[in-house]
Amino acid sequence: MKMVFVGAGSMAEAMIQGIVQAPRLKHLDVWVTNHSDSQRLAYMKKNYNVETSYDRKNIFAHADIIVLAMKPKDAAEAMLQLREYLNKELLVISILAGLSLELINGMLGEKIAVARAMPNTSATIQESATGLSFNEYITEHQKETAISIFSSVGSVTIVRENQLDLVTGLAGSGPAYIYYVVEAMEQAAVELGLSAEEAKPFILQTLAGASKMLQNTPKPPSVLRKDITSPGGTTEAGIKKLEQYQVKEAIKACIKEATLHSGKLRAQFEQNNKIY
């Protein structure tokens, strides 16, 4: 089965790295193209043993799956160029933030099966959290294909399309929020006397342990937090500082802003390309 990535950025790379390592996806023949960055394609070919090309006829001929993973500024041109290579058996998967199924079908100009996916860069290690939606033209077999691809690089949740902006803000961008917190923990440790190298195993195992606790106990996070927050203890002192700086409100605002921005990207794309 031939799978073509149109775009070779960080999210495409994360997916490809996960796919080439996933035993269940060994049957996929992965190809990559982009707008004009030949050095990037050479890097992808060398590191992941994928095929690369700028010959549109060669790369799109006999494609079973096309993944839209280009930069937003290149999306309209790329989709218009795809039109002559489309067929009714083709599955198009979009990992473009904000662009709706209706908008993608309008640009492609055909009643083509389209799946919208919002994975995250943890696909690199088969730990992505992916939200997935489908248009009305997709077959059950194509749904199963899309689910199989993303479940091989992490977990998959089928959601309504109008929830995908939230999935983008929550999970698509989510790893960056966690890395931001880790940066702060590491900086605090260094300021208090540990080296970054000494602090790292404590931070990473703390995160891993907390994640497993959340996965393996029915207790909600609020209860787990209270379980280790003794009156007058060190944890309570730390939590009071988080409350003083309104960290919970900042995190909520962060997710809401990223969610809203996904919708703004769609509106901006429509305006710039005069779709309707």
C-alpha cells in the first residue's frame, strides 16, 4: 500500500518515524515530497529509508493514501495540484490544524474520502494521542485503514469534527505544555543546587509515575493530589505557590487560546483563498 506524505515538517517526521518502526505497518510503502526543500527530503530519505520525489506523476501514481502535512501557506496550492491525481479509491488524511473536511473537499474538487487527524509528536515513539474524524464519502475499509495507521503510533479516539479544534489545543499541542513544565522544574532544580543532569531522572520518573497513577487508578487527579498534600507539609507549601501564581488558570487559558487559534487558522485560510 503506497502512502504519500505531502510535507516533511516535524509532525510528518514524527508520524513517519513511528510508522517505519511499527511492525503492523511494514506493508506501507512510504513516499515523501514537499514544496521545495530538497535538503529536507534528503534528510528524510537517509534517516527513514523512505522514497522521495518532486515528480508528481511518479509520486502520486498508484497512491492509496495521501497525507496532507504541508505548511499552511502551501496548503491551497498543494491541494489544487493534487486534483488531477485523485480517484474514488484514494484515502486523503489531513493533519492540518483547523482546515475542515468540507474545506478540504472543496479544495480537492472531488467527492474523495477524507479523514482529519490530529496526532502529536509523540507518534515518534508510538505514544501519540490522536483525534480522528471522517467525511461522508469514506468507506468502512478506509476508516479501518486510518484507525490502524494512527493506533500503530499511539492511541486513537474518534471524535466529532467540531471537537477537533479542542483536540488540537489539548493533545496536538499538549506535549509542548508538558515540556514547558519540565523546563521550569529543571531550572528550579539547578537554581537550588542540582545540575540539569542530576535533576533529569527525578523529574522524568516523577512524570512517568504520575502518568501511570492516573492511568491505573479510578481516583480523579484532584483526589490523587489531595492524597499527597498533608496539612502543613511541603506539598501544600508548593501548591499554595501554584495557586498564588494562578497556574491552573494559566493552563486553562493556554488550552483555550490554542483551541481558538485553530479556528482562526481556518478562517484565515478561507479568507486568503476565497474558498466560498
